[in-house]
Amino acid sequence: MNFEYSDKVNKLRKQVTEFMEEVVYPNEKVYEQQVREAESRWTVPAVMEEMKAKAKSAGLWNLFLPESDYGAGLTNLEYAPLAEIMGRSHIGPEVFNCSAPDTGNMEVLVRYGTKEQQEKWLVPLLNGEIRSCFSMTEPDVASSDATNIQASIVREGDEYVINARKWWSSGAGDPRCKISIFMGKTDPNAARHEQQSMILVPLDTPGVKIERMLPVFGYDHAPHGHGEITFTDVRVPVSNILWEEGKGFAIAQGRLGPGRIHHCMRSIGVAERALELMVKRVKNRVAFGKPLADQGVIRQWIAESRIEIEQARLLTLKAAFMMDTVGNKVAKKEIAMIKVVAPNVALRVLDRAIQAFGAAGVSDDFPLAAMWANARTLRLADGPDEVHKNAIAKQELADQ
Amino acid sequence: MNFEYSDKVNKLRKQVTEFMEEVVYPNEKVYEQQVREAESRWTVPAVMEEMKAKAKSAGLWNLFLPESDYGAGLTNLEYAPLAEIMGRSHIGPEVFNCSAPDTGNMEVLVRYGTKEQQEKWLVPLLNGEIRSCFSMTEPDVASSDATNIQASIVREGDEYVINARKWWSSGAGDPRCKISIFMGKTDPNAARHEQQSMILVPLDTPGVKIERMLPVFGYDHAPHGHGEITFTDVRVPVSNILWEEGKGFAIAQGRLGPGRIHHCMRSIGVAERALELMVKRVKNRVAFGKPLADQGVIRQWIAESRIEIEQARLLTLKAAFMMDTVGNKVAKKEIAMIKVVAPNVALRVLDRAIQAFGAAGVSDDFPLAAMWANARTLRLADGPDEVHKNAIAKQELADQ
Amino acid sequence: MNFEYSDKVNKLRKQVTEFMEEVVYPNEKVYEQQVREAESRWTVPAVMEEMKAKAKSAGLWNLFLPESDYGAGLTNLEYAPLAEIMGRSHIGPEVFNCSAPDTGNMEVLVRYGTKEQQEKWLVPLLNGEIRSCFSMTEPDVASSDATNIQASIVREGDEYVINARKWWSSGAGDPRCKISIFMGKTDPNAARHEQQSMILVPLDTPGVKIERMLPVFGYDHAPHGHGEITFTDVRVPVSNILWEEGKGFAIAQGRLGPGRIHHCMRSIGVAERALELMVKRVKNRVAFGKPLADQGVIRQWIAESRIEIEQARLLTLKAAFMMDTVGNKVAKKEIAMIKVVAPNVALRVLDRAIQAFGAAGVSDDFPLAAMWANARTLRLADGPDEVHKNAIAKQELADQ
Amino acid sequence: MNFEYSDKVNKLRKQVTEFMEEVVYPNEKVYEQQVREAESRWTVPAVMEEMKAKAKSAGLWNLFLPESDYGAGLTNLEYAPLAEIMGRSHIGPEVFNCSAPDTGNMEVLVRYGTKEQQEKWLVPLLNGEIRSCFSMTEPDVASSDATNIQASIVREGDEYVINARKWWSSGAGDPRCKISIFMGKTDPNAARHEQQSMILVPLDTPGVKIERMLPVFGYDHAPHGHGEITFTDVRVPVSNILWEEGKGFAIAQGRLGPGRIHHCMRSIGVAERALELMVKRVKNRVAFGKPLADQGVIRQWIAESRIEIEQARLLTLKAAFMMDTVGNKVAKKEIAMIKVVAPNVALRVLDRAIQAFGAAGVSDDFPLAAMWANARTLRLADGPDEVHKNAIAKQELADQ
């Protein structure tokens, strides 16, 4: 047992931290301004592509990618602390081509894609030329229970015909978003976890219509955005299927492990940044005759935040370690645990920071409110807390 | 002791409830659409004036107003349950000319305004012809400690010269907003609570500049809005002072009592509506083989929400009763308590409802996310929770 | 709506408070010493009978008793604030002949007892000559679901033959305890809520054996105590049945309403006393250069305690008001709510007080630890929190 | 970074686990019975010495001891998981000669004792022949601020004269307890952290009087016990001083690090056992038609318990790792964090388990209530949570 990062990781942490300080943080306001001033909100701010080019040339690119034909990647344990640092800024992960949902989608293509699929979609994704979305959740059913999903994928000759209404296809607002990994039922009569398949649907296929972009607590998250998309008699070649029919759940299982751990590490970065901002603020604001930093309640908040962050980080790192050593399947209890812990810790730390900032905290002068809204969605995305807790309990009950 | 509403109140509750059902709720989406489609977001949607006209002709107008020359009003205890019902919709209070910050401002004018001030500003406010804002908080200091406020009001002959930067002047975005009640220091050398004064500043006075509208978690709250306003050598006649120099704190004390209780009752209305929406939703969504309504955790949430709402309502009503019978000053501990309780209860109920709704809960398909963001500001507005708790404790320590 | 106690109630509150101050509080340590020094712990301390005589002659006796042939009593709303005051001391309620489980048992006898049963058991209970216990819970089943109960009551001629193992028959340790109200199944084949009956079982009947007294967090609660009792072929005359066969649930329903509200009011008295002790302590202890009372965290605790107590008291009083005006059945949601709220509030206030007292708080130098242990049982007694919350939710779901 | 225990540790974990299962758990009830049936409660149950002999001959003895002249010990990181397993039973640690306060005291003697002091006191402690107590806390002052301590140690020739009233000298009830490490002021005029000294006071010295044994939530913890001790003109030779005059704080610093981590690991063992008991119970109890294990709320409790335990354990292990690698001083923030976390996690898990057990949970049929009472003291012992949180915050504020 050893709680120190390896030299390799520490070197990367240093590089990513310096890049954040030199390139990313200073451009947060620039990015927001470019979005605000663009003719359409669904335009990519120029500064993003500039930052991406710098990251690429610095070799800080696709670090999330596990070892594969596409490069010798990092382990989850090695990548996790880097994802944390990137996650400290809402524009950070994309700069390094490490942002959701692309990372998860790229992993699916690496693991389950055919050579042809990889050339067509994976390569441009890895190059940061296009982006992607993931279409699973549906407005009409409680999608926390994935067996509820109603999307239909019917084979007709050499094509699949797709009909569905999906929402929360995050990233669909981005003009660079070209492809969706779509989940739906190919065989409603198969065994419960073999009814679903995943299939590649290019967004320019006839019948695909982005109905609207969904707001999150008033934020539209432009140009990324969360799309509600209808698929009406959409036809794609059978070669677009991922792995094979009926493997939707199996792929989801594989996809969600790393995806979740990335989200968790980013959440810890968010919490860490919120704590840092709070500490800075309370040193400089005076009320009732002394700095906020000298007031007992504020100190308890700082301590509780530090305690919660440290614990969440350790558990996430342990989950990453287990994914690397015993596999995602054996690590599923640990993955479920961090999926619950990390967003909740971030939300609590953010809420304390907002309270310490006063009204400034709910505005956009500081990133706290926006980070809060985003973290709040993570208690729902990939399944609500309660579903994961139920899964943890089932395993505990089975283990003893 | 008696826990039943009087017949008079029950009749009014019925009337307001029916008006909400017939006029207000069905127009929520209309209102939002008109805001969205207006050329400028800072335009009053036509539907609002239509609804106001209906409320006025139904006699459901200015119900907040206590007994005065301007009409025999309701007691706080009588008005509280009506504010709750109005507060169930974010567009409700304005329809009845009972929305913040106008109600607090009108009360100030009723109590402390000269005849001339009342004719010029109070009458059009009572008629719903103009709106107002309240300029107290400043970006540069921790305004939770009101003695920190730095705005300067200097007498020069028959005028006061005003210089300040204020923010969170809510309502300043509305084109009908004509007047600000402004708080600043007339005498920085006076005793600590006699340095401040309140003064009327028409928003069209030269030197008044709305610098920007502040967002709240991504919402701009248009057309109401929260203004950051600079006052540069703004000159108003000495007759604009309220009461007299040095009475700023005394007026604030009087103003904030009713203002707070109104906010609290509205928050309870919000919580009540969130619970209602949650109950409706969980009956109709099925996951893992049974309706959400039959799942143990959801039931605990419903019960906890009901328990918290009932308690918050009773405490708020008791505070209202005390304000009516022993006065705002004696009731200050109770007012402080509900100021802490009501927004927190609303936030907890809303958070549970959002979680039960899944991703729909964070969007604008339902009013939950918007209500949450609004309720979150109430833990800061008129002083953060911690300041009120400190005041409660001080009194407890003194009482024993 | 009116939040003031009536003059009648205020007069009684004053009397009970003075009696507590003059007679009860000063004798708490005397009582404990007499228990400690008695040859057997299951002996009634002499000071208790002395205090009872004083309360009786002061007319502060059986105040819990509703209007009946046995005296014109108080309403629940009138009695509630008196129960609160008595409940501030663990020896208080008995002094006024208002302690559990006797009050609930006396109410059962008033409502459902035959003339003969009343003369034999109710009169001496009302006189404070004997005490009683209630035998419902069983060690072998989850008694939170009362249909699980397995005790058998079989009619044989003019007798019922009783067999069961019961525990948590509180009060069974007291040498004055002569009678148990016993619940068991007379007809396992009847409809689910008509299988059970209640019957009077004198504790000196052959076959009744107190197996042991159960501790509560290390306290034996002597001489009251919590008995585990076996009933082996115990024979009682058929005239001992209460009301009639199959009415066990119906009686329990009637019994538990007032019983619960009494417990709740006492819990609020406990919380109030804990807060009082905490406030006193923190004024007088200095750490890190200032009194604990001047430290921010302590102040938050005081404020939160005051807020929680006020709300719990109001809800309990409202439940009492509803029991008086619309009946226990209609008030059942409110009764369930306070059953959850009051013990939890007491526990939180006590926990804060213990923390503020430091190590002294967990000892018996102050009543905090003992009050905590007792309050903790109330989250389980008469059904755990979760069962009551489930019932509240069911009603909410049905109401909308 | 690596989250697996070393082979050495895993072997020891297996040995200790097996010993617990074969020797310790089966004797818990025997131990309690021997205490209950002894003439005096302050008698050592025979079974304890039998178990100690077995542990000693199995080589599972003094495992806490770091490398020193007295044996090549384990690192904190190696010992921590063993302390966890021992801590699962309240009689466990003593069996392995690893119980508080002896372990902390032995460490002080190893580090700061003279050869003579070690021969006289350390050797018999290491042999398990005698026991010891630690006399620091005083009833008359808030001892959470150690500078408040008033005990006086005055040099007169070759002796120190000691006067003080101490309490919570844990272990003083044990007839084998022969020696106290006593903290008091040798120089009230020295710099704030150099006024205090530690000195060895044999309990049979004239003037030492155990006034009483303090209960903890009704438990007397016999025969260990918590003593209130007066020291009246107690004279000990100057050679009894530890290290030298004025080093009290420095020794405390060194003593408390390992002592705290041991307490924390034991607390995690307690939480782990509580969870295990809860899981077992809910599988076997049926209410409302299904096992408790199938009810949503119970599952949330199990999951939350598992999540909290895992995080607390990881943070504690990390603190241990830091103590081993960078020293107690640098690790002080981590030590403070686990001091707050571990007892609170244990309390929450225990409280859930008690609630799941129903009334059985508050009795002594299961170890839950006793473990709860003990864990509750750990939020106060060695400084209350709030003091540690304050220290953590101070460091955060300084670090940024």
C-alpha cells in the first residue's frame, strides 16, 4: 500500500497544472465572452481551437486513452489525477480532448468498433476534428431503469430503421458534433438484458432532428448543449451496429466504468477549486469586525470541505486502481460508490463556497453557480444516486 | 390557541386559489414564451398586464397592505396564507400587486413617506403603474454586515449628492421601474446605527447608470432582473430623504419584518407546489417494476417534505401573529427563525423533487429548477442564514 | 388562528412550573441516590411518594385525563404544554400521576373498560396506588408490523389461556406494577386487523414470569424498568377482555394517539431543558481565550436548537388541537408527523448539548446522557420513524 | 500508488481474524458474565488473562509497538488494519496487549523514558502484567484547550509535589492499573506551550485518591472504568519526570498521533461490525410482507454505511502512511481529519444498525448500544471535533 503518485504521474500533473495556469484559466472569461458575442450561441469559440492546438503540441492530448492500437495510454489510476486537474475548469477537459461524452464514446469505438468504424469516427474524434453525443435517455420513461427504454431499431435488409425520441444527448449543440452512439431495442422479446443494442447514427442522416436544446438551471451550456432529438424512420447501414445485436447493456457496462470515474475525478477538481476560491475570498472579506476567515462557522466549512474532498479522492483513486488491477466488473461496487460520493461532495463544497461568497456566489462573476448546476446533473446522469445505492446494498447483502 | 384560519381568511384563500387556477397557472408558459420571443428580454409581457387587470377587478389587489390611509388592509396573519398561495407561481405575486421589492417599498412609503412622496411614488405603485427597486447591497464589501456599506450621501444646499456602486437591485431591469429606495451614509461619524439614511432616487436622474443585469444560476429573471447600478454625483432634492437623516437602520428594521415574512410564505408556497408536483410525478413513473410512489426512499422524501413544510408554515404564521400582536421588534427572534427556515425547507423539498423527476427536474419543462435557483438566493438576501442564526443565539443567551 | 395559550392554561403552566422548581428538580439527585442506595434497585424511592402526595394535594394530579366520569379533564391542547413542563425531568411525569405507560392504560380503561374493570384497576391507578405495563412487542418478530405478533389468547370455557414471550413491557420492574394490558391473537384466521385482542393480565397470575429487565444504553431505568416477560398457560377470566375479541387494533389506534402526543410534548420539554443547560454552560466555560458562548459554532447550535424546538412544539400543539376538534382518526397524519419529529429534535439538541459540555456531557453529572438514551428509544417505541413516514407518504399520495 | 495490503500485512490480518473468531468473539458474553457475577465490578475477569496468554503464545502481542529496543515493530500502516480487526470487539484490543491508554503510554515510555523508568514501568506493561492510565483532563476547566489545565507540579528538593483534580483517567478502575502519566504545570510563567510537564505517578503514592468512577451513558465500563482522581500533596522523586520539565506539550503531540490513529482504526472496526450485524439482521426479519433487506430505506442505509466506512478507512490508512513516511508533524492535518471522521462514521453506522434492529438495538443483547456509547466519547476525547476542524481550517488558510 502506497499513497504517493508515481514520478510519471507527478510529472504529468505538473505539466497539466502549468498548462491550466498558463493557458486555460486565463481564457475562461475569453471563452465565455466569445460564446456571448457570437451570432449564434451554437458556435465554437475560436479560443477553444487555439487552446487545443497548444495542448496537442505539448503532448497533453488524449491522455484518457487506455493502451490500444491507437497509442500506449495511461492506466485509470494514472489518468485520474490528471482528469481532476482538467476538471477544475469547465473548459478544461475539451482543451485536452478529454471531455465527455467523447471520451466514453472513443473508448467504445476502441473496444467494440470495427476497423471501418474506427477509421471513420474514432480517428477524427481522436484528432479533435469532430465531436459526438450519446443518445440513451428518453423523456417518456424513467430511464434510470434502462430496461424501460423504448427506442426501436428494426432491421430491414441491409439497414436498420430507427425510431425514437431521446433527450439529454449532451454535446449535440456543437456544430462539430457529427455522430451519435444510439441505444435502443433490436429485440423486445429477448432476455431482459439482451434486448438493447448500440448503433452509430450520423447526425446528418435524414430523419434525425434536434428538436430543442435543454437548459440546466437556466444555463444552455452553449455551444455544447443538451439535445432533445427525434429519430423518425432513420436508416443506417447494418454495418453501423456496435459489436453485435443485443450487446447494448454489455457495452454500456464497459463504457460507463471509465466514464464515471472521469466524471468523479473532474467533480473532485471542481470541489478543490471551489474550496480554493472560498479560502481566498474569506481571507479578504471583513464582516462584524473580523475577516470571514476568523469566524468559527466558516472554519468548520473549510475543514468539512477538506475532509470530504480527501476522502472522495481516495475512494476514486482506489476504484481506478481496482479497475486497472481486477477489472471493471469486480470494481463495480467501488465505481457505484464514487458515482454517488463525488458529485455530492462537490455540491456540498460548492454550496458552502456560494454561501461564503454571498450574492456574488450565485452570479457568474465566479464559476461557483455554474459548477453547482453542472454537478447537480451528475446526481442524475448515468443513473440517480438511489439506483447506485441500491446496487451497492444488493452486493453487500450478497457478500455476507 | 387555535390553528384554524378565520372564515374571512378561508374565503380569501378560496378566491386567490381559484384565481391562480383559472388565470395564473395557465399563463405561466404564455408569460415565459412572451419573454422569450420579445425583441428585448427587458420588456413586460402583455399577459402580465392582462392578468393584473383581472386581479384588480376581482378585488384581489394590494392585499399585503396593512391598515393605513390607503385602505383597510389585512393583518400579517391574514395575509400570510394568501402570500403562500400567490408564491406557488413565480409570476403569481406580481399579478396581485404583491411582489417584492415593491411591497416592502410601499410599506416604507406608507409608514415614513411624506404626503408629497406618497402622491408621487406610492400611488402609482399601489396602482401597479410603476415598479421600484431597493439599492442597499454593494459589491465591494460584505454587505451581510450593513455597517460596511460605503455609499455616500452628502448634503449640498437643497440637494443630496449621491455616489455609490450598488448591486442586486432587484427589479431594476423592468422598464416600468422608476424609483429606487437607496441606502447610504449621510454621516460616517455618527453612532454606528445612525450613519445611514434612506433616500428616494428616481432612476432617470442623471448619473444613475445600470451597468449590467446579474444572472442567478443562469437565469436572468427578465424582465425583472437584478441590476448592478452606479450612482455618480447623482443629485436629488433634500425632500427625497425618507423620515430623516440617520434613520436608515430604523427604516430597514421596519421594512424587513414584513418583507421577510412575505418571502417566507412564498417559499412555503413554492415548497408546497414542489411536493405536489413530486407526488403527481411519482404516481405515474415506473422503474424496476413498480411506480416510484411505491419505493421506500421516495416515500421517505414525501413524508419528510410534508413534515418540514407543516412546521415551517406554523412557525411563519406564529411570527406573523406576533408581529400583529406584540410588534415587529418583539417578534424579531421569530422573524429571524423563519428567515432561516423557510428558504431551506423549500430548497430541500425542491431538491428531492428534482431528484424524483430525474433529468427533467433540472430543465425548464417543470418549474423546479427555476424555483430552486430563486430559493437559493433567499439564503443570502436580507442577510445570510449564519447572521440570522447568530442573532437568534445572542437573544437566547441574553434571555436566560 | 391564535398562538397564545389560554388564561386557564397559562395559570396551570405557572403552577406546574413552580411545582417543578420547588419540588421536582431539587429532588432529582435525591431520587437517584435513593435508587442507588436501596438494597434492591427495584424499590420505589420514598421521595417519589412524598412528591406525589404534594402534587395531589396541590390539585396537580391526573391532568392528562380527558373529560369522563372520572373527572372533567383537560383537552389535549390544554394538557400538552403541561406535559412538556413535566417532561423536563425524568421523574416529573410520575409525580403528577401522568407518566407512561399508565396514562395510556388509564385512557384505555376509561374508554373501553367495564365498570368492574374500572373499579378494580382504573381507580387505584388514578389514585397512584398501583402502576401498570403494556405488553405488546415481542422479541421473536419485527413488531413494527403489529400483524407479526404471535402471542396466543385461546378461550377455554370461562377463561382465556395466554401464551407468549413479550419484551419492553416498560414499568414492569416497579414493585407497584400490578396489571398488564396484554395484546395477542384470539383469532389467527380473522381479517388482518381483527385477529388481535387486548386483555387484562394481573402480574401475579400463575404463569407470568419476568425473565429479566432490559437495559437501555447501559441504564436499567430502575425501578421502572423494561421487562421481558413470559406468559405460560396463563389463565384469566373472560371478563378480563377489553371491549371485545378482535378489537386489539381498534383500541391500539385509540390508545396510541394521546400516548404519542404526551411522549412528544415530554420530548420537547427534554429538548428545552437541554438547550437551557447548554446556554448556561457555554456562558461559563472559557476556551481559547473566550467563553464558548462567543464562539460561532456554538451559536449556530443554539440557534438551530431553538428553531427546531419551536417548530416541533407548534406541530405538536396543532396535532393536539386537531385531536380535540376533528378526532384522532382525522388527525392521524399529524400524530404520525410529531411522532417522527419530536424525538429526533430532542436527540439533536441533546447531542449538541453533550458536545458543548465535553466529557461531562456523557456522564451522569448532568441529565443529558440519560435523556439522550431515553429519547433514542422513542424513535423505535410505538413504531420506528420509517413506518410512520411511510404512513404519512401513503396519505399524501392518496390525498392528491 | 497502490491500494493493496502487503503480503506481510495480509498474513497478519488473517491470523488476527482467526484469533478473533476462535478466541475473542466466543468469549464476549463470558467476559460480560464474569464481570456481572464478580463480587466487585472492579475485578479482572479470569477469561481475559486466559485469552491474553493465548495471544502471547501465538505471537500476536504488542503489535502496536514501533521499531525500538523493545522489538522490531510494525509501521503505522501495517498496524492499522490489525487495530481495525481487534477493535471489532470491545474486549479485543486488550487481548493482544494493544489497548488504550496503555499503547499510548508505552510509546511515551519507549520514546522519552529513562532506562530506569522503562525497566520499572515499560517492561511490565509490555508483558501485560500491569496497566496504566493517563491523567490530563480536569473537571474544572474546558480541557479542550489544554492551556487551561491547572494541575500544579512544584519542585521541592528531590521531589515534585503534585496537586490536582483530574477526571476521565480511563483504566483507573482496573486493579492492575499501577501507574499514571500525569500532566500538569511546572512553570505557569513559561511560554504558553512550555508550562506543562508530564510525570510518572504510581497510583499507590500517598495523596492519590480515586474519588469515583464516571459512567458513560449508563455504562461503567468495569473493570476498566473512568476515574475521577484527586492528587493532594502527592510527592514523587524528580527522576519521575518524563523527558524534562516543560515538555508536556511536546510529548502530548508525539503521543497523540499514534493514539488517535489506533482509536480511528478501532472505530472503523466497530463500524464494520455494526454493518455486518445489520446486514445479517435485515435478511432475517420480515415486516409488511417482505424482509427488511428488500426495503428501500434499509438498502440506502447499507449503501451509505459502506460508502462512509470505505472512505474513512482509506483516509486513516493514508494518515498512517504519512506518519510513517513524512512524520507525525507533517501528517497532523491528516491525523486531525481522521480524528473527526472515524468516530462520526462509526456513530452513523451504529445508529442505522440500531434503528434496523428495533428495540433490540438499544439493549445489551447486541453490542450496538454499548459500541455507540463508546464511540460517542471519541468525539470528545483528545479534543472535540470542533477543535480539530478549527485546526484543519487554520492549516488550509495558511497553505493557500
